[in-house]
Amino acid sequence: MIVKQYVKDFEKLGFGMFVHFGLYSMLGQGEWTKHLHSIPDEDYLPLAKTFSPDADWAKELVATAKKAGCKYITLTTRHHDGYSLYDTRGLNDYDAPHSCGRDLVREFVDACNAEGIIPFFYHTLLDWYQKSYEEDFKTYLQYLRDSVEILCTQYGKIGGIWFDGMWDKPNDDWEEDALYGMIRSHQPEAMIINNTGLDALGALGHIELDSVTFERGKPGAINLETSPKYVASEMCEIFADHWGYAKNDFNFKSLREIIEEYCVCRRYGSNFLLNVGPLGNGKMRSLDKAMMETLGEWVEIHKEALYLPRPAGVEMTVGDNDFVLEQNGTYYLFCHNLAMTLGAENVVKAANGEYVKKFKFDKAVKSIRWLDNGKELEYQQADGETTVYCAPYQYGENLVVRIAKIEV
Ligand code: GLC
């Protein structure tokens, strides 16, 4: 099996921020609004005349991503509405330089590079703007390649390209060899990812693709038996119900759900790509930002277990949703559903939960300690099974998923 180092390096990034930003952000009805609300071109295209994000839009995104613990950001350089945040260098006038005289992808890349965050480019395949997409597909594919080539040649070394929309024409020949070959010729170590959408979670595709995708799904172990190449996996998720800013979408997940999803990703060695949809001025919705930053506090506490450790193949015998990761002979037990301590009955609502975890383990354990406070946990080992006594949360804490470090 072919194993590429850059694919392994991508896995080590672990956690990224997805950013859906474009003309649609000005309307606040989600990134599909043009299509789903049948907004005619004469109403939609003029948005390009006034699109002018605040000067520090990219810096703010990067700073928030960094605070959250994200190692990379995937930005929609062009979404399905066909508008480009980058300078299309004459391919068309429907791009940021013709809106505000700026190359927004350049601003994004500069902000990322300044902070050591790796820039990834989302690029649409399906296109509602370019007439050739429906009328002359071969011409469209050349336009697509020319567009992506700009991204591969004008912004230095990039983390990867994230395609989306092939599911719109599943039976057409997208000339993937030519598209991916062009990327490889300029960016041999760029991850090439092609979102398989909601129906084909985790499906393998073209041999040049470097990761499978689990859009808003739950990652599972990927079956690489038939694959000649080792691929990574990534799950993208949204806080509410839209990728692009939707003003009237209040259906936010709880931070608890987000932490649990993040952990499901880690359980299967999958990267977690968590989306924000900035407003038209490029500023984040306050709750998007707050969620990212607060999640970042949890990440900071547990970071030792979140990036490099990989699935350890340890079988839990007691502990729903719990699992063990391993790195260089150190193990990390992810504990869900811990009980809350009983306190003064008018103050603490004691939650039911578990505090005993058991797993099959053939190594002699030296110590088990919580990552958050270093306190030692009691445990017993017998008959190839390890029993850990987690003790309930004390008043003042509830980590949702609490991680213990196991030294052997
Ligand atoms: C879907 C949507 C798109 C969004 C993407 C993110 O494919 O079409 O709007 O960008 O999911 O994963």
C-alpha cells in the first residue's frame, strides 16, 4: 500500500476550521440561497459591487481558529454561486478584485502564514454562474482547471484543495486525472479532497484523493482493504443548520454535542473540520466565535491527547462511547458520561452517570491521571482487564468528555 508522508502529516493536524464566506454572506440566508430561493441574476450579481469585508476579517478568523486549537483553515475560495474570493486573472470579472480591489485569498493566506495556520482552499465543482457548466461541460472543465491552477501557483505552499459538488453530475466525466494531475504538478504535497456529500459518507474515490469525507456524519473505521493507497479521513460539521451565515438560524448545537462529535472523530483517527459562517463584513457571528473560543478552552486542557495519539485497538468492556488512543506507548482513555458528585441538594443537580470504566488491556499500568488536574485515579488489573474508578465530577467542573493519561 502506498503511504504518503503528507497524508500522515494531515492526520496530525487533527482539527481545522471551515469557513463559508462569499456574496451569500451578505444576505444571511445560507450559502444555497441563490438557488433555493431562485434569486435571479439581476438581483444576486450586483452583490459583488458592494462586497467589501472589513480590513481585518482574515486576521480575526485566524486568531479565533488559533484560540480554538485549529491547525488549519479551509476557506471557500469559490462556492456554488461561482464568485471567487481570489483574483481570477481575467478568467472573469466575478471576483473580489472587481468588488473591492483586493485579493481576499491573498489576505487569508497571509493571515494564516503569519500565525502558522495551514491554509486549505475549498473550491466548488458545481457552478450556477458559469454558463458552460450546463451548456459546454468540456469548456467548463478547462475553466475549472485554469481557476484551480491559479490557487496552486499564486499563494505559495498550501495544505490542500477541498472540492465539492461532483455529486451534482455523478454520471459525467469530470476529467479528474487532468484536474488532480495539474494540482500535483504544482503542489505535490497538497491534500486533494473531494467531498462525497451526504449520501456517500466515507466513500473512497479517485486514486489521487488523499482523504475521505464524512459531511455531518459520524466517522467510522475506513476499510482500506481494496485501496492501493493509505487515505486519511475528515468530518466537517456546522454549529447550526447552515454553512454560510443564516441570520434566522438559531438551531445551534450545544457545546457538549460539539465536544462529543470531536471525540468521535478522534476515536476513528478522523480530522474534525468545524465551520463558521461570517457575516458579509467578514466578522464572525458572536455565537460562532464564542463556541470556537470556549471549545478552545477544552482543547487546551486536553491537547496532549487530541492531535497525535491514534486509535489503540483497545476494547472497552464497560463505558459507552469511551475509547483509548495511543502514542509512543502512552495511552489516553476518553471518558464520557461521568457522574456528577452529590452536593448540597439545592445547588447541584446530581446527574446519573458512570464512574467505573473497564477495558481489555495486556500491559501493566503504572499510573492513570486526569489530564485536566493531574490527579491520580484508582485502578485494578486482573485477567487481562483493567478497571478504572473515575470518581464523579466535583462541584465546579464538568468536562463532558474527560481524558485520563495511562502510563505503562
Ligand atoms: C454541501 C453543500 C455546500 C457546503 C458543503 C460543505 O456539499 O452543497 O453548500 O459547502 O456541503 O461540506
